[in-house]
Amino acid sequence: MSCSEHIVPIIFCAQVASSFFDTALQMVVKERSATNSTDPDSEQKSITNFYMTFNMINKFIPIVPALILAKVGDKGYRKVPIVVPLVGYFISRALLLLDIVVEWPLNVLYAVPVIHGLCGGFASYWAGVMALVSLRAIEGKRSLHIMRTELVFGIAGFIGSLASGHLFNLYTVDLKHGVILSGSSVLLYFVCLIYAVFILRVGHLTALGDEQERRESVGIINQDARDTTNIVLLFVGGILYDIAVAGGVEMLAAYVLKDPMNWGATMVGYGNAVGSILFITSFIGVKVFTRCSFKDESMIMIGMVSFASGIYLMAYVTTTPMYFLARSLTLFALIPMPTIRSLLSKQVKGTSYGVTFVMLQLSFKVASLVTTPIYTKIYQSTLDTLPGFVFILSSTFTVLSIIPIRLSLSTAQRIRENSRELKSSEKYMRL
């Protein structure tokens, strides 16, 4: 069994647990905000203000810890960037369970992203996973391997989200709404942590990296391929797209809780499950496009167009069926990010994968520190006119993100042409 297969149980179990937590948090925030608000608009403002602060803490705190863990991982300790964040997940999710049981003030939950972030957060965890997968995948099939990992992530999210709404509503005289759901999340994270510490085997992960180094030395992958301009373009495209996706999805969490949709726990779970289906459709898309010999950059742009169209329609959604229709247009929306990671992995050495991937994740978080409050304030100010205006804004950012990816495609073509010319020259010199 390869190292990438060993990591699958952790990805699956952790994402089911994360889906449970997301639904539990969303419903707890809604219930507490409804109790402290006098009208729907003030309730929406209370919900969005909480998520704005929560998400900004979640994005700021992990910056330094994630960088430290990435450097440790690149020194050969590949389990560390995965195990340490899982400790943070376990402790922080247990805090939500305590909050539900003890009924602490909602502000106590701001400690959740602090604890999670000090342990590296998702930035460290997912960068560690991507480094393991990339090191065990040959260059030609790396996009597919990374997308397959995202597929496992998505299937787990789909299953967890479908079950989460029903589990939230389970309660007894002694157990409140959300205790079973939140408790299940904590238990699953504990299982992940035990598996990562005692069962996960990373093996010798320098073999393919060393092979790549040797190929670089003979010109199969030459220094020109590590074009700084290309790396910058990929980062810019990824950041703009993440701003579009993160901003839109963050506002969706509040949007579906207000009239006219006014979703409950069960529908929230179903809505999150639909988002997870995109991992499956995006994986199928990568398989089909790869067989049709589409370039990675072309697949990224297809995914971006898919999201731009769906999130634009979301601006005019007023019913649940319309919501699912808008979501159906985003079938390939999850293709861009794993494909961007794959392209970046081809530009750097294997010993730099951890730092490269964590820098990408952290660049998303830093950018979101500015855009999250902007999205939130725009949403709050347009509640009475066009609540979906933020989704139009997301669509605009998505269109802008296509530009650097298109430039990257041109750069990559130039690099490939230069590489072919170099090989032809070397062959001619040998003759």
C-alpha cells in the first residue's frame, strides 16, 4: 500500500468530522443569534458579524505555525504537519461540544479558530497531505492523483453533510440539540489522531523527488521550467479565485438561513452535501479532460467559468430549487485549485513541496483577511435591496482570475518550445 493510500482513511474520517462540525456551528450560531435579535435583518447581521470575526481569526492565527510545520515537514518529518493540526482539530471541536452543553456565550467560540490556528490549521494539514501525494505521484499523472485525493475529501463531505442535519436534530431529555452531532465530530477527530500517530506510515518519500532531480540534471526538466513569472501567475490566479470562492461560500452560510429560504438543520446539511458533490463531478471532469489531452491550464479555466456562471445565478436565487439549479452550474468549480497545486509542484523541487503548498494556502488566508470584512459589510448593506450582490462580486473576481491563468498558459507553451529547442540542440551537438 502506497503512502497516498495510507492517508486516505485520515482524509475521509477528518472530513466527515469537519462536516459535522460545520453544520453544528452554523445551527448554534443561528439559534443564539435568533435569541438575541429582534428582527430578521439584525439576526443576519449578528450571524455575519460572528462569521466575519471567526473566519478572520481562522485565517490570521495559522500563518506562523503553518510555516514552521511546513519547514519541519520538508526536512523529512512528513507526519508532523498532519498530526499537529489534528491535535488542534480535536481540542477546538471539543470546545464547541462544551459550549453546547454548558451554554457558554457565543463569543467563547472565538477560541475555536485560535486553538485550531496555533496548531497550524487547515493550511498546514492540507499542505502536508498534498506534499505526501505529490511526492508519490509521477509528474504526468500528478493532477489526477491530487484530484483523486480531493475526490475522497468530497465524498466524505457529502456523506457527513447528509447525515449532519439529521444528527443535529437528535436529542433526549438529557441531551440538547447538537450534542450528538458535535460529540460525533470530536470522536472522529480522535480516531484520526490515533491513526495518524500510530498507524500512518510515510515511508521513504525522497525516491521520486531524487529521480526528478536526476532528470532535471540531464535537461528533461530544466531550470527554465521553474519560470518565476509562471509561478507568480499561478499564485495570482489562485488567490483571485480563492477570494471569489471563499467570499461567496462564506456569505451563502448566512444567505440560506434568511427568508425566503429560511433553512433548518436538515436543509443546511443537504446544502452542504451538494457542495461536496462538486468534488465528484470535478474529478470526473479531470478524468475526461485529461483523456481528451486538455492542458492543465485549460482545465483550470473551464473550472473557473463553471463557478462564475453558477455563483452569478445565485445572486437571484429566492427558492430552494433555484439554489440547487445554481449549484448545478458549478459542476467543475473544484478543478482549479488542485490543478494549480499540481502545476506548482512541477515548478519546484520535491524538498520544497511543503513550503510551497503552505505558502499558497497562507496567501489565500492573507488575501481573505482583507476581503472577508468587505464581503460581509457589502452583504449587510444590500440586505434590503439585492442580498445576492456579493455573488455577482464573486463572479467578477472569478473572471479576473482567468486572466493570469491564460497568461500562464502562454508562458508554459513558451517554456515547452524552448525545452524542445534545447533538446534538439543537444541532440545535434552529440551528432
